[in-house]
Amino acid sequence: MRGTFRALPALREAVRRSARHHGVPAGQRSRLVLAVCDLAAGEFAAGRPVDLSLEVQKDPDTSTRILVATLTAPEAEGPLPATDLLLPAAPAPSAASVSWHLPLTEADPAPTSGQYRPDAPPPSEAEAVEEELRAALARADALAAQQQLLEEELAETNGGVLALYVQLEERDERLRRAHGAMLQELEDALRPAPLHVEGLELAVHYEPADPLAPTGGDLYDWFLLPDGTLHITVVDALGHGVRSTRSALDVTHAVRTLALEGHPLDSIVARAHELLMPLAPGLMATVLLARIDPATGDVQLANGSHPPALLLPAEGDACYLEVAGRGVGFPLPGSQLVRQAHLDPGDLLVLYTDGLTESRRNPIEGEIRLVESARRHAAEPLTDIPSAIAADMRTVVLHPDDTLALAIRIPHPQPTTS
């Protein structure tokens, strides 16, 4: 079919009649009618005609029948706007033409509604439009049914996914508890065994920077020397996590070995540096060493770049026991001297790492707050004091860091009963 048209009604009727004659389904036919008329409307409004041809061709690759509909605007002032059409267009021979390729199927022996039947009279325009509307409504109903089915399947799937999430959350919670218990066991294994020393009270508090990774570079060690003197080592290795834990363990083991071999206290930090640097060149750690004689209360302190011990006498002013020195891995490592001090009954000695005193302003402020906290809790049972001090100090911090606080006290003599 070929023809020239100047008005929409005639063009619409020609497209619909020819498409129906070639057996184009009603839904596809209505899209073709609307697409052709949408393009032609602009030309008709400008008073220009359009040419329309519909012919059946064979696809050279598949041999299937194709209805090729071509709309041409011979007097158009520019290319036809062939985008956003209800029926996508195919490449056309010229910019003034638009083509549509519609695959056709062989007619069934018993034609269904919408197929061309030679013996049937042509339908009126109203009947053809009604046929296309019925096809559109049937398609809409089919899509609605498919959507309902998909929604039901989606709801069922969501229910299964939700149940799976609940199971995964329960499993993750079990894994978190198991992981936490394992890490707690690891932390406990790194600590030295509880120590009972006649004439001394000992207590310690450790708080990791990350609660989910309770290992870090803050570590302590305590043990009795052959002469009955208590030796305490406090180490703060550079970094966090397992790597810093290994560094701190290396230092505490080296110090314990040197102390048990009888090396003088003022030489141990430097000797530990000499032993460890060939094995761990990048290791850096501050070290505080304390020796306490339970019988006399005499205290000896050596230091390598570590915060000083705090002495809070039962009577008198608190003071920090400063000792000059540089830590393991530092230039010129070693304690420059051994400081002597003395503990009387009721006196409190606090050893700690810098995570306890770091504040938002400066370390001096942290040391002042530590004195105030220690004085506030000094009369409490010693087992409670390190944790209470840590709770006070952690209310103001510069950044998360491992925290270690260790308290030593000589108890008052118990009254004897006659």
C-alpha cells in the first residue's frame, strides 16, 4: 500500500486497515497507528503532506516475513523527530523518512481476533479502535496479574531473607561472644600470674584502646627476686595491636632474664636494648623498673623515657619520682641513675602508662588530675584503686590509647589481740 495524505483521519484509517490486513496483532497495530500519526501531525499542522508505504518483505537472514511501514515527509524542513515514539523506529533511507519493521507470523488455520480474514467484511473505525483497546486492556490485565504474582513471590522471598538475616545475626552474636572470650583468654595469658607478697598489696587495671582487640603495647611484669625483693616492669611499646604486644613481650622477657641474672638495676634498660635491637630493629618502648623491699619499704626506680611513678604518702604531699633516661630503641638508651624512695604503711605508689594521663590540654594537666584522683581513692581497698583512677582519668582523653595503672601499698599493721 502506498499513498499521500494531508489529514490525520485518512492516514489513521489507512495504517490501521493495512496493518490489520497483514495480520499485525491489535496491540502492535495500535502502537504503529499512534507512532505514524504523532510524526505526521506536525507536518499536517504546517500544511505539508506525507507519503506512507506498507509492504511485506522477507528478512534475508531468517527468511521471516516483515511488514515495513515507511513514513516520508517530502517537504519537511528538517529531519523527522523519530525519538520517544510509542513504537521504536528502524533506520530509514533519508532524514525525511521514518521506518518501522514489524515481524509477521504465518496465519493460523483458525484465525484469532485481530487477524485478517478475507471473507470477513472490514471493520468500522470504531470497531477497529475497540479491538485495539480490548487488546491493550488484556495486556494490562496480564501485566497486572504478573505484577501480583511477582509481589507475592517477592514477599515470600523477603520473608525468607528476613529469617536468614535473623539466623545470621544470631550466628554473628555467637561468634562475637566466642571471639571476645578468646581475646580475653589471650589477654589473661599475657599477664603475669597474680602475685602474693607478704607485707605488700598489689593491684592492676588494664584497658585496651579497642575493646574488640584487647592486646596492645602496654604490658607489665612482676616477680620476686631470690633475695625476696619485688621487681616490677612497666612497658609501653610503640603502636597498637598484636605487633606492639610482641614488642612489649620481648622487652619484659629481656628485663626478667637480666634481672634474674643479677644485673644492676641501672644497667638493665641499656642491656635490654643491646639484646633486642639485632632481633627487632624497629622496636621502640618506654620502660619503668621498680624494686621494692617488702621488709623495709625501700624502693628503687630506673626509667627509660617512661612517665614517672607517683608516690602519695599517707601523710604529706604527693610527688612524682622523676628519673632521667631513654627507652629501648631510643638513641643513647638507659637509665641515667637509680632513684631511691621509701614506702611507709598507708603510702600509695602508682605506676602507669601515658594513656592514663594524656588529656586534651597538656601532660602536666593529666599529672595534676592523676594526683587528685589518687588522693580521692587512696582510702579505698587497693584492689579497687587502679580501676577507680582509670575511670576518673578516662573522662578526658586526647585520643584512644591503651591504659595501664598499677598500685602498690604497704598495709597498716593489723592490731594484735591479747
